[in-house]
Amino acid sequence: MWERYSVIGVAFALAVIILDFYLLRKRKIQGKGFVFWFTVGVVLGLFSTVPFLFELLALVYGTEELVSAVTATGFLFFLLVLLYMHSKISELHTLLMKLAMEISVIKYDREQMEQESTKVKSENPEKRNDTRPQRSSKRRVLPKKGKSKGK
């Protein structure tokens, strides 16, 4: 018969794996993230179904209580995930700064080109190739909303 922690652990592992596949199918998670969380789900399920692995974990840590070994492992795993996420955020921040610089250079170049083109047009008004219709000085009056002519 399975212990209660085994049933809860397997249920949680299955939930992690199912959620991982769902996020992959909806394209909310990429390949690296999928592999990471799938591995977490499998390891969690393995530890939940094989109680000897918990005892081995307690033996490796040298603790008398199993709860202490599981807590220490969870804490170390949390620190590793935190370090990984911090490195990814730093990488994305660097990419964002590069993108912002490239966009500002493109905007600056566009403004310079527009200034040069208006400068050339103002120097040569007779050679102007403007095909746009000239605006008239008369203002159009728009009808007010809510009033209809037929009523």
C-alpha cells in the first residue's frame, strides 16, 4: 500500500507534467523550459514512488530526520532555479538594451533623412515633385451629432 506522501507526490508530479505539456502545446513555454519542468516532474514522481530514495537522500545529507533532508534538497533546488532565472533575466535585459539602442539609431537616421529631404525641398521650390493636392483655406463645417435633417 502506498503512503499518503507517495500519493500526493505522484499527483503533484503528474500535475507538473500535464501542465508542462499543456504550456508546450499552447506555445507558452519553450523547449528548454519544457525539458526542465518535465525532468522536475519525473524526478518528483520517482522520489514519491520509491521510498528508498528518500532514505538515500537522508543518508547523503547525514540527517536523522527525513524531513530535514527533503527540506534541504528543496532549498538547494530553489536556489538553483533562482540563479538560473536571474541569469536569464540578465541575458534578456542585455538584449533589450541592444534592441533599444538599435531602435534609437534607426529613429535618428530617419529624422536626419527627413531633415535633409525638407532642406532640399526648401532650397529648390521650383523642382518640387509634390503631387499632393494643396489644402484650401476654407474650413469645412461638420454636422453636429444627434441632429438629423429629416426629422
